[in-house]
Amino acid sequence: MLRKYVVEFGLPEDAYIAFRYVAREYVREEVEMLRELAEGVMRNIG
């Protein structure tokens, strides 16, 4: 699973760093994709 979503796992970190310097709006699809990723991770480790 980690290899499949390696790019997505970096998105929250990138968003945090960018947020500190540049305001950015996120579209619904981006948020839903990250939520689904987090839920999938929790299912696999929980």
C-alpha cells in the first residue's frame, strides 16, 4: 500500500509547508482523496 500511494503520503507535509508561506485553497476532490487514503491506512493497521 505504501508504494501505491507514495505521492499521496507526501501531500499533507507539502500542504503544511506551503500553508506557512502561501495561502492555497484545496478542492473537494483533493480532500476526499486524502481522506480515503487515511481511512485505507487505518483499516490496514487498525
